[in-house]
Amino acid sequence: MDFLFQVIAIAIPVIYAITVHEVAHGLIAKGFGDLTASRQGRLTLNPIAHIDLLGTVILPALLIYIGGLVFGWAKPVPVNPYNFKNRNRGMFFVALAGPFANLIMAIMWSIIFTLFFAFSVQSLVTERLTELFSLMCTYGVFINLLLMFFNLLPIPPLDGGRVLRSVVSDKNGLLIDQIEPYGIFAVVGLLFFGILDPLFSLVQSMTRFML
């Protein structure tokens, strides 16, 4: 499969996985009384509003080119927890909204894949398009499941870290706030030393089960 074909198959699932993830955060924040994302025009499914040049374009394209695990991120949707009546409760649900959105999208890609072959749509298109669609659905399930589980790791600034921050005491919460600027190094370390390999294996197994 040529490089351009591979890019097309991956680009749509990646872009919308991270776009819907961020919009979900903003929508739940709005529901709890924070209109920051809404006022900045970030509650839109237009990917342009959420694209981060490095995380949404350069890194995924580079990973596709070298054949590595495709990963990326969008510009975080701004959330001001001080606009919530109950800060911890609001942040708990806002943080969970992104991973939950990825779970819903993984299920949707699975359903689309099943319907495509159940109604023999592949007989109406070329073999090349069938291959492209099948690969796109596979990436759609895999990428969304991966983002869901990865973001639920209890490491700030990941969503799981924010969930943890919302349920611990104020004293421990301040400790998590101090750790957050260095959390990304912990994530990189987990990836580099292969500690998260079982997570990738789990996602691969779930993807095969859902398709």
C-alpha cells in the first residue's frame, strides 16, 4: 500500500478522534457553567479550530512515514474550573468526557465497518476503495481505543490525572498540581521503556474483537 493511501486511511480517524475528544471536554464544561471554550469558538467539529501543527500534522505524518505507532494531539480546549459551582465534580466529568467520546467513536467505527460488509456495499465499489474503507475503520477503532486508555492513565496532565486530582484531598491535589509540569516526562519514560506495551496489545486485541 502506497504512502498516500496509508495517510488517507489514517488521517481521518486521527483528526476526528482528537477533535471530538477535545469538543467533548468543552461541551461538558459548558454544561457545568464554563463558557470559555464556547466563547473561543472551540465547540465545533471543524478540525481546523483544533489543529496543533506539531501534534496533529507533523508528528502523525512522521510516524506514518517511519512506520511507527501513529499518535498525536490537538490544541487543548480551554477550561476554567473556577466557573463550576462544584470545581472537583465539574473537573471529574469534564476529564472523563474526552475518553468517553473516544469509546463512542470506536463503537461507531465498528458499527460502520459491520454494516458496510453486512449489506455487501463492497460489491458496489472497487477493491481498492474497499481496502481503504476497511483500513480506515480498523484505524478508527484502534486509535480511539488507544486514546481512551492512554488518556485514562492517572498521570497529570492526562485526563486520568485530572480525574485523580478531582477525587483526592486538597493537600494531595496540590501535590499533583506540582507534579503536572513533569508528567509528560513520566509518560515518555513509560513509552520508551516499553511499560505500556501491554496496553497496546490490549487495544490490538479489542480492535480485532470489534471488527
